[in-house]
Amino acid sequence: MEADDDLRTAETLRLGVSRLASRLRAQHPGRGQALTRMSASVLANLRHDGPLTPTALAAIEGLQPQSLTRVLNELEERGRIVRSTNRNDRRSQDIAITDLGIEALDGHVQEGNRWLASALTTLTPTERGVLELAAGLMVRLAETAPGTSGRHGGSEADRGTRRQERGGS
């Protein structure tokens, strides 16, 4: 019975996360400098993980490296990433985020955060508290290694440290 309850909770959570993510993406008007979902994701991964190869980036995104070519070319043309030869394998490239990339990513995130903060004002203080708790739990779920139960995700202090290391995101 618990497995059925977990499945229903998973379905409801997935729907809520998906709709909220879609709404957040919709808050970024189609300006010429706006980031696409994929560009924002690539920049966020580079910011959090440091320079990566196209193969590593593709693996994180669940894509083939060729699928990122257009996105990487556009980010490079706009000065948001730089490519350099990998020191260990001269045939490979390392991709790093630039200051312009960090600036674009920060603007993208801040715009979404402003909309979300405004939307939160429609909720009661109790509802906002529940969402804050749920947000922490979702981060913990996202950090759970595949194949683990997720019930022992480290101490709250460890999770807080990981959030701080990622800049709170």
C-alpha cells in the first residue's frame, strides 16, 4: 500500500514541478539576449561544476554531444562560454563559463525569482512555510543517488553546506 501512496505522491509532485517549471520558463520574454532553457542549463552546469567537456555536458543533459553543438556555438558567439584544449586529451575541449555567461545566468535566475516571489504573495504564511519545507525536500530528492531510498540524505547541516556551495540554488 505504501508503494501506491508513494506513486500517487510522485505523480502529483511531478505534475506540480513540471507546471511550475513551465511557468518560470514563460516568465522570460523572447528578447534577443534571453537564455533558452538549454542555454541556461548548460551555463548553470558550467557554473556549478567548473569547466566540462562537451561529452560531460551532454551526459548531464541526457543528450548526445552533437545535440549541444548549436547551443554551444551560440553561447560562444555571445561570449558566454570559452573553449580551450583539454590538457589531458589534446583532441578534446574544455568549456568554461565566462563573466558574461555568469551575468546572463544571474539575470535569468533573478527574473524568474522575482516572478516567483510575487506569486508567493498570493499564499498564506503557512502555505509559504510548507513550500519552503517542500523546496528543501525536493533538493534533497534531487541529490539522492539512483537506487537509494533517499531517506538518509545526510544531515541538515550537510545539506545546508551543499546549498551554500551552490550559491543557494
